[in-house]
Amino acid sequence: MANRLTGIEVSEYQGQAADPPVSPAGTARVYFNTTASEWRISISGGPYVPIGGSSATISPFPLTNSPAALWDFSSETLLDTSGNGNTLAAELGTARFGQFVPGVTGLWLDGSTVVSSVDPAPASLVIEGDVTVLMMFRFEAKLAASVTLVALGDSGVNQAYSTSVGTGVLTWSWNHQNGGGVNNNVDLTPGVRRFPIAPDLVWLGLVRDATAKTVASYVAGREFAAPIGYANNPDTTAAGRFRLGSSVTTSLLRVPSTVFYSVKVVPIAYSLAQIQAEWNATMGPAYGLV
């Protein structure tokens, strides 16, 4: 409607009480929620969040691209929300929940705790080809030793994938194994980038392209290092558990005090656009879209 006396254009929108379906990938949807009396937006399949909200308006990874597993620890549960049944449980220590950011809960690993898949060899997570691993977490303490963030494979068998952070210049690496435990290590920080440290909020993406035999790395929805090559794809005829916070329970490579917010594993090699869509659906509304 138009106010002809003042020349000011006024638009009126019909709101609704509940969220409509989320936006498709690469799009955004905005509507007025009459229950909360606020505008809400969904970006690239992400959940609806208030427009103009506080920095706590972040979201777990969305159920886009048919993930093999998706954990949302803000719900204070270790259940897999992908529908594939990859429930986690404390394998060492006690799984506890703590503050990720004000108003948002995450899984707290205290330095002596490891959580792993209840299934000793979860079929949907034993991925030897293309794979994307996404995670959001916060270190509460500086690293005193190299630590493993995520790994698939028990001690003595080939790992399908794992990623670790080292001390010193804070190196970030990827590894998987083939043959008789042959490592395919990929250094993702060849002296040009700084890996986030405590107390940073960390948003990581790792993409293995099994055809190109490369691993690409992303931080906060942006490329961290150009794709780096490796020699051989993994073979995991006796793969073990999926673990968060270590590679094996007896290893000293457990993360120090760390709060994990959400973790997602997808059996495809994400493009940059798909990485950006995941950021925009999770931390982007609070910290800036890409």
C-alpha cells in the first residue's frame, strides 16, 4: 500500500505461526513468524533463524546431501540424526556436555575422554572413496601435544580417514591407509596459514576427492589450502570404529579440553559452493555469509 500524503511506500506481509520448509541449496527464504513476532531466514537448507539476532544464532549442520552421519550435540545427545543409526558412546571416560558459546551446548571432551561409534564397524562410515568431513568445535586449552580430531579405524587396521592437529606451528594433517598400514599423510599447512587455536571457534571442512587423489581443506567456509595430492586411496577390509577426540583409546593423541558442537560426514566430495552453503547455514548468519 502507498501513503500518498507522505510518499512513503509501505509493504504488508502475511505471516504464519510455524516455519515453512527450509530453503533449497543455493537459495534463501524469509518469512514473518507470528508466534515469536520476528523475521526469520533459512539459507541453503539451514534451519530458520531470527534476522538480526545475537552471535548465539548459530545452527548445527543441516541434513543436506544425504550424510552418512550427522551429530548435533546441542541437543545433549550422542544420537546420529542422519537416520543411519551411527550412535556414539563414551569409550573412555565420561561424555559430558558444556557451553560451546553462550546459550548453545556442545559435547565436552575433558582430555581423558574418547567417544566412538557403538557399532564396531559402521558400514555407512567406512568410506574409501569421496568423502567430506565437517566439524564445529572450540578448544578450551592450548595444545600440549599432537591430537586427533576425527578418525575411522582401529589400531592395527587401515584407517579410512583421520585428521590431526600438531603443536609448534600448529600443523593440520589428513591421513588414510592402504595395503599393510601404508600411510598417506597430507600436510594441510605448508607454512603459509595459521590453524585456529584456543579459544577460537573452529569451523573445519575436509574433502577427499578419490578420483583426483587430493584432499582440500576449508576454515570458516573458505579455502584454507589448495587441494594437495596423495599416492593411494584407502582400503579398509577390517576397518574399526569411528572416533571423536582420538584415533584409539590407548593413544596419547586425545584432544585437550574441547567442546564439539556438530559433526557431519558425507560420502561425496564437496565443491567450494557446497562448503560455502554449509557455512552459510551454520555460522554464517552470526559471523558473516560467504
